[in-house]
Amino acid sequence: MTEWFAENIHFIMELLVEGLLIGMLYALIALGFVLIYKASDAINFAQGELVMFAGYIVVACINSLKVNLFVGILIGLAAMVVFGLVVERGMLRPLIGRPVVSIIMATIGLAYVLRGLSPMIWGYPTLEMKLPIRGMPWEVAGILVMPIYVVACGVSLLLLAAFGYFFLKSRSGIAMRAVADDQQTALAMGINVQHFFAVAWAMAGVVAVVGGVIWGNLLGVDNMLALVGLKVFPVVILGGLDSVPGVVIGGLIVGAVESLAAGYLDPLVGGGTKDFAPYVLMILFLMFKPYGLFGQEIIERV
Amino acid sequence: MINRECGNFKRTYQSDMALFPVPLQLYTIIAIVLIFYIIFPLLANEYLLTLGCLIGIACLGAIGLNILTGFTGQISIGHAAFMMVGAYTAAILNTRYGVGFVLCLPAAGIMSALVGSFFGIPSLRIKGLYLAISTLAAQFILEWTVNHWKWISGGAFSSIYTKKPDIFGWIPAAALAEAESMLRYKYYIIVILLGLGVIFALNLFRSSVGRAFIAIRDNDVSAEIIGINIFRYKLTSFAVSSFYAGIAGALYCFFYETANYEGYTIIISIDYLAMVIIGGLGSVLGAIYGAIFIQLLPILLDIFGSWIGNTFFGGAATEFLNQLKTFTFGALIIFFLVVEPEGLNRLWRNTKDYFRVWPFSY
């Protein structure tokens, strides 16, 4: 065993580093999901599509308006905030008080709309998101690391810290937590609940832009980009649906697990474990610890 | 179904409990049976027969999902995966063990029911959103397993080619000779099974089991207090729903004479969810309306879209049409949820209510 470990340590480290870095990027996307869930108890099955849509907007601005990346991102942010508000106003607000299945289905509908709309507007070929980051990998202690991952990781950590601070310290953040905890009590305390639903969707839009730029750079901007959204569920279940720190831990675990599974199981079973392993982990969590590592436990006998 | 419900005074318990309170209801059913069991299959061409078969299978699957989601209140985003279990069970039994079609069907249903109940176990601890995600996991795990386990998928492209559906070794001679008769034969099989499925589902909700399902949906805590064993009935609901899914999956596989995992992906699961939501949650007829609607939608969009393509784009724009389909599908789901959450079934009831005292509304 120790011999095997000594032989494989380098490989394991390589897989782990890559997995953890990618995990941070998953955390970035999952953050948007958690923000919406925290504020409005709504489940957003269209998170991946929001990321894709944001990526399309930024790339389209850069390509057709000939602006630089920074301005493109600013336009993207503005557009996605407006889009988030429109979705909240037009789709989610009429559904308040309806069963969960309605809200899930509505966001699935939104996902379909975005997946159909984006190529109709911007065409089918994959668009390239160019970032001013070197493409050659760095070598750290014998392990190759892509610079884009490191930058993206930094950005994710920054955003997560910012949102963590927002929820813990700022007045609006505390109000949002109150809304998430109990809508009626929040209303009684004079909090404008609907206002904070809208804020949550706008924030999800902001996160989607960051996710769209980074993931768009990694995978290229096309319809397949939305599939990143499928990784959101294992991440948020592991971390706990309403926890910002949980997103980071969940993302890291999912990244590491899928990377190790891909490295060791793929040769045995013939590929595809990358998409499969996180879900197995997730269903185990759902059976034994459904509220995740950091989620708020709602004790309820069903 | 189409009768106006007014001036119908019941004087005895018998008439209150009657299956058909008005003779017109009986005639409607007879007319429907006549049309879809005799007139349609005799007149329809190959295209219409294929469409009829696919709609029939979709109806069966949608009724199954509606039992779970609409009547018991448990969300499932893994319905297509349970159909896949049925399809591969039937295909493996049929090709490798030489089991006939008639026995393959219940076997497929039972296998699906077992797998479905297994994935229903998390529903005992979690509900709502968590259950949705756990069934989503079931979808991915089953899809992956079928695709990667060589014994199940049978190697290349994960396809298993089945034999033609036989009834204890008998296939009509005309069906073997001619493609259209084969379709007609398959159509009869599907429609007869669909009829049985509808009757079973309608009667299920006149029984104590069905009422327990509804009680769990309406309020699980109250249901437990009045003595309903939630554990048992939730799993029963998963099993019944998956049984329907298994039968539908097996029929789908025998219809194409191929079992292939591509017919049972997450997209199909979402299609089924859309069927029960657009049709109407908690209604057997609603599931049928929804299935017909979702199956016909791409065809209508095709006709409409090719008209747009010819008028505005001067020719075929297939890529554009595909995107338009996706877009319209999503937009319709949102539209129905926001505007008419109880679906087509409710629209039909509203129409009937309007005509209840028509033309003397005031």
C-alpha cells in the first residue's frame, strides 16, 4: 500500500491540484444558485444557462461593438442585472406561493428559452472568449498549472469573500438572511421581501457574468457551455443549499472527487466517470445527510 | 367528458355513485373507443400510425408520472431513466433469453418498479427540491450505468435489437408481409395497453390507495396523523409510477425494435414533466392532453417554422428551426405555469363551465 502510494503520489497530487482548482470554478457557478435559494427559496435549474447567456453577451459586445474586455464585462453586468430583474418580475413573482414543482419547472422552461434564444441571436459556431492571460502552464513543484485556473480561482475567492461579507455584515445582507429564514416574520419586521428577491436575482446575474467570462475562456462560448450548470447540484447539496462557505467546500470536494475518479476509474470502465462520480456522492449525501455539510437543518418528519 | 353539467339532480345514492351519471358520457366514451380503436387505425397512413403509436406511449408514461407528481406530490426528474430500465429489461429478456413480448412487458414493469422504489427511498427523508435533485441523480446514474455496463448495453452504441412483438409466438401474417400492417398491429397493442392503463389509473383514485396518495400530496403530516403509512404509500406511488414508465419504455423499445439509451435522456424526462404540467397536475385526462400536446408541438412548429423559413429566409433554416423549437417549448412551459397553472385540463373545465348555463348566463 505505501509502495503504491509512493509510486502514485505525483499522479495523485496532479489530479488533486487540477480537481481543486476546477472545484473553485464550480463553486463560482454554484454561488449564483445559492444566492437565489438563500433569498427566495426558489431553485434555479437555469444557472448554467444564465452563465452561457452572460458569456454570449460579453463576447458579442467585444466582437461586434469592438469594445475592450473590461467594457464588455461592464455591459454584460448591466445586461444580466436587468435580465435577472426581468426574470424575477415576470416569471418568479407570479409563482410565489405555488408548489416547488412549479418553480423548478419554470426555471427549466427558462433554461430552454435561453438555450434556444442565444444561438438564434448570435449564431451557432463556438465563439472565442479571449482573456489577456498567458496560455502556457506554470510548473510548480513538478506539477503543471494553467495560469487561467489560478486567476479564476483568485476571482472566485474574491467574489465568495465579498458575498460572505455581504451576508454577514451588511444591512441588506442581514435583511436577505431574514427573508430566507422566514418570509412572514421578515415582512412583519418591515423588510421589503420582494425587493430582496429582485436583488438576489440581480446578484445571480452578476455572478453569471463572471462565470461566463471564465468558463467561456475555458470551454468556448456555445450551447454546450450551459452543461456546466449540471455540476451545480452536487456542489450545493454537499455544501448545504443555503451556505456560502459550503459552496467553496462543496466545490472543492466535487472537483477533487471527479478528478480522482477520472484519473483512476476511467481506464477501468471506459470513460465518463467525471460526470457520474459527483452524482453518486450526492445521492449518498441525500440519503444520509440531506442538508449537506453547512446547510441549515430543517428538522421535519415526513 | 363533453356533457354540460347542469340540471342533473341526483335522487338516489346509486345515481350519485354511478360511473356515468349522464348517458351522454357513456356515448362519448363509446365514440372515443370507436374512433381510436377502429376508425383511426383503418384510415390512417404510415405517418399517422407512427404518430399515434408515439402519442399512445407518451400518454402511458405521462399518466405514470402524473400518479407520482400530480397525485402524490413527489417530483421526479428521472422518469425517462425508469423507462430506460423497462426498455433494457424487455430487450435483454427478449433477445438473450427468448422470452416473448407478452411476458417481457410485465417483467419490464416490475423491474422498473423495483428500481423506481429504490430511488424513491430518499423521498422518505427529503421532499420538494431535494427529491427533485435526487431523482435527477437517479437519471444520471442509471443513464451512465446502462451506457457503461457492457452486459446491459451489449457493446457498441449501447443498442439492442429486439425481435418483433409477438403474442405468444403469434404475429399476424399481414404484419410480417407489409410495413403498414406492422404499424397497425403495434398501434393496436399500444392503444389496448393505454386503455387498460387509463382504466387502472382512473380506478386507482377511487380506491383507498389512491386516496392515500392524494392525502400525502395535500398534507403529509395530516395524512400520517389520520393513520396513513407514509413510508409504504410513497414507495407504492414510486413503484406504480415506475411500473407505468417501465411498460411505456418497453413499448417504445419494441416499437422501434431497438433499445437505445438515447431515447431516454434527461431531455425526455423534462418532456414528461412538461406534459404533466401543461396537461394538468393531478388529473389522468390532463396527462393525456399534455402528452398529445407535447408530441404534436414539434410537428406544428415544423409546419409553422418551415412557413417562416420559406417566407422570410428564402429556404430551409433547419438550425434556426431547432432553436425555435427549444425556445417555444420553454416559453410555453413558463406561459402555462404563470397564466394557467392547472394546465389544459383546467382550460377544458373552464370552457365547460362557461357553457354550463349558456346561453342564459344571467
